[in-house]
Amino acid sequence: MTVLFSGCKSSHSTMANDITAKKILGDSNYQAICYGGFREKTRDVESTVAQITEDLRILSAMNIKVLRTYNVHHTEVANLLKAIRELKKENPDFEMYVMLGAWIDCKNSWTANPLIRNEDSERNPIEIAEAVRLANEYPEIVKIISVGNEAMVKWAWSYYVDPGIILKWVNYLQDLKKQGKLSKDLWITSSDNFASWGGGDAEYHVEDLNQLIKAVDYISMHTYPMHDTHYHPSFWGILASEEQLSQKEKIDAAMIRARDYAISQYTSVVSYTKSIGVNKPIHIGETGWASGDSNLYGDEGSKATDEYKEAVYYKLMRDWTNKAGISCFYFEAFDEQWKDAANPLGSENHFGLINLKGEAKYALWELVDKGTFKGVTRDGKPITKTYNGNEASLWKDVKTPPELIKK
């Protein structure tokens, strides 16, 4: 193995309560969300502990209790864990837990050299070692380690790895648990596209994937109907039978089909795991809907992105997953502009429920009205509504999806 065990049980481990991933996941009292607190156009400018603390107070007010992170390369995750511990010291009733991501790449990722899918990048062992260290330093907070983010899906061309790489690291972490070098209650997974978990094309149905499904404690799968309003728009649009409906009714009907499309991807993973004799929890590690886009999903494309549709999708997915006993790590809490720094209007910059001005998007307007955010701020500013709370102004930016041609 190319990495040595890093970290030891901290004195805080004795303080860890009996809240475990097994208890959290699937419990609607523990709402989950994906978190990145980067404010600027580059991740070289990292969020301070004070800024992250503000974010945590906002998310806690929303009744969010589980956060998903993506890598340990930046100090932001260490700052996040530090901020959570400080808030717990201030108020023992404060609850926030973390699904800690360790980023995984193939050899020669992000370089001009040939990509080698079945070998690790030099960074992978460092990511795993740091994830282990943080999990041991903050056992009362870190309840899950996720090995890789969309690291097996073949459209992640610049870095994806063969499933055997993910399997190797999952087995390594499971072995650390057996040796007592990680908490036995810490759950290990990988967070990836539904197709990577066997729910898509047969090219993914390889033996290493089957062994990975058996090795993880649960499956964390991603589903993005919004992207498929462009790539696979079989569900997207207005039916001929809906032409007489109001604009809102047309959009609502289209969004229900989008929700059902997400459900179909979830059930496809369930079906595959059962086909190989595995029955274990499957939760949603990512799903979301951008509030704007200048290209494929915007006004010149599938007309999918605006704050109204984002709000409807958010509610539909929360309602479904809460009822079904599925955790949904909704993507994402706050807008981040580094994701598509060259194109401010790009969809990747607009998946947050709260924008960079500290304004709650339409999905959260009701919470603003209820006073949920009273007394909390982001970058010193109170949480207000987008569009100055004017729904008529919001609707000027809402476009009706195109006609859906049923074959």
C-alpha cells in the first residue's frame, strides 16, 4: 500500500456521542447539503473560520445537520471542522456532522501526459492520509469518508479512474477500521454518478465495481435531471395535452417529470445492486438545479434554469427523499464563482440556494418570511430575498420549456 496510517485517536474521541452515520442517513431529522464556502473566483482565496462560522449558523437555522465536502487539499475543510467544534463548545446542543470527501484522480490528471486510469495520481495517498487524520481528530463530527467525487464516471475525462482504484482505497479504510485505527462506526463510501454505480450502460458493469458495491458501507449516488434537459431530454418539455395549462402549471408538470427521472435513476442503481446480490443503503450524494445559465440550460438552450424551477425541484426532491427514508445531500448551499470563473453566467456558478450577495433564492423565500434567518448574517449582511422579494419580477426571468415530442 502506498500510504501509511496517518493520525491517531485524539482526546476528543472519548467525547464523541453515539450519533453515527447509520443513525443519521435516511433520518429526515438530519437534513443534508453539499457545502463549499469559497467566495472568490479562485480557491486560492479560502474562507476564514469566521466566514465559515457564519455559514454554519445559516445552515443550522435551515435545520441542516449534515454537510458534504469534496477534498482535503485546501485548509477550508480543516477550518470547517474547527468552526463546528467551536460552535459545539459554545452550545452543546449545536449539531453538525460531516461527510468528508477525499478527492481521487488518475495518474497524470490535469497534465499534458497520457492519462493512466488504473494508477493513482501522486495526490491520492496524501488525500486519504489527511482524511484519516481529520476523521480521527474530529470523530464527533466526521461520520463518513467518501473516496472520490465522480471519479469513475467516464465523462469526467480529465481525471476518472478505473473502479479498482476506488476499491483499493475503500478496502484500505475498511481495514483501518478493523485494526482500530479508525472508528468502527465511521462509514466509508464513494460518491459518484448513478451510471458509475451500475445504473447506466453495461460498460460500467465490471467485477471491480461489483466488489466495490460490496465493500462500501452504503452507496452515494448522483442524479442530475437538469443536465439531461439538454443531453437526454426525453422527459423535458410540455406535452401537447398540457398546452391549455397556465405557464406555472406547465412548468410544474415538467418539473414533476424531472423528479420522476431522478427517481428512475435511483431505482436503476437499486436494481443493479440487487442483481449482484447486494442489499445495502443507497442515498443521494448530489442532486441540484441551477438558477441560471448562459448556454445549454438557459434561455438559448433547454430553458431549464431559473429560480422558480430550482425552488420546485428542491421541494420535490426533499419531499420524496424525506418520505422514502433517503438522505439527499442537495447541491448546494451557497453559490461559488470559482467553478466557472471565466463565465460568470455559467450554470456551475449558480447551484446555490443562497447567492454571493447573501440573498436567499426563491426556494428559501418562505424561510425568510418565517424569520428563520433572523440574527444570522453572511459576510456581515442579513439574509434577504433575491428580486427584493418581488415575485412578479422573478417571473419575468422564467421561461416555459419547449414542446415535448413524444415518439
